[in-house]
Amino acid sequence: MTVLMLCTVLLAACGLFDSGIPWRNGRFALLWIDLPDEVSLSYDEGNGGWSEIIPERVFAVGSDDRYIVAQQHPGGDKAITNYFILETRLYDSRHRAGLIGPLTAAQFEKQASELKLPPFTTVLDSLR
């Protein structure tokens, strides 16, 4: 009976810690841990470690060789959309260097025109 209970607990626990990466560009990725709706833009520190750059819920990204752009509904509030620009060459996970935002749509559009930012090419429709 004890072995059966232990097996049941171990099998149940396996489903508790799940993760996914719906988009990746080098060491940058959209990452969720445990809850697929809580997607953040994160940086792969290596050896299984990640630094969160933009907290959940990031639902759209795009990138080129200089920038990553992202859209976020903070805390899942779909009435609010924040925009972010990450200059990948300047990014430093210790100091958050290279990150601009949150921006409004108007602020982002101005920056997009001036910096020739990439379009949003990956959209997670379930979070939009």
C-alpha cells in the first residue's frame, strides 16, 4: 500500500512542473513555467537558469539582428497593452541595460519608425 501511494504521489507531481518555449531567438525566449498563460520574455543564463526580462503576459514578439520587440498585457489585463524594445547587443541581465519600456502604442510607433524596428511576427492568439 505504501508503494502504491508513493507511486501515485510521484506520478501526480510530474504534471506540476511543466514548461514551454513558444519562441526563441538565440539566448532570448518566450518562456512559461507551470502555467502556459504566464509567458514572459526571458534570457537563457545557461545551465538551466533564466532571467526574466519582461514579466507575464507577453503575447507578441518580433526580432531582427538588433532588436526584439514585445507586446504585453500586464498581469493578464487585456485592457492594457504595453510595448517594449530590447536592443539585444546592449542587454545585460544584471542591470537590465538595453530595455526600453513599457511604452504606449503611440510611443512605440514613433520609436518603430525612427529605429526601423522589426514587425511582430509571433503572436500567441490565446493571450492576445
